Amino acid sequence: QVRLVESGGGMVQAGGSLRLSCAASGLTFNGSAMGWFRQAPGKDREFVAVVGWSGTTRYSGFAQGRFSISRDSAKNTVYLQMNGLKPEDTAVYYCAARHGEIASSLRRYNYWGPGTQVTVTS
């Protein structure tokens, strides 16, 4: 059974940083692309970033230059380092996994974590 568990969320002031972690189990980690998505209240879930098994990355426009995704295959964990946070980054952040290559469409992801809340105050 695949399980994804996010951690590292919390409340931070604008301009601050957070690092989210997602621990995966029951998954062929090295054959999977690992992504981060977010959902703000009243909005659709949206793509943030993804890292492939080979290290290839892709970012959304709002994440480029501020966020950095990485993975540690020894720990079956993916990270999202978020710097320069803004109030509009407030959302529940979800970790997701899919077999194969990177993708930015949430419909292409097979597995999801329960999410972790990130709140950025002004």
C-alpha cells in the first residue's frame, strides 16, 4: 500500500521560509515522479513543482526562483524548500506520486498525501 505523508507546514511571516517534506512508502521511489501541489480556500488544486526519478525538475511560474524541489532516494523523501513566502502562498500543500516521467497535471498522479497547511501572514 502506497503511503505519502507530508510534514513541515506551519505559519510564517511574509518573506520567511519553510521546508516541506514528504515521506513515501510502499512505492518504487526510484521509478516515480514526485510532485507538490497546493490548494487555497475556494480555489482549485494547482501544480507547484515536480522532480523525476532522474532529477529532472519542473516548476510553476509562481514557484520558479523562490521554491526548490529535491529528493533523497536513500530516505524515500521529497522536499520542497520555499523561500520568499508571500501571503498568496497560503494553502494546503499536497505531495503526489506517479509512475514514470514528470507531469504537471494533477490527473496524472496516482497517489496523494493528506496535505500540510502553510499559512503566510503579512
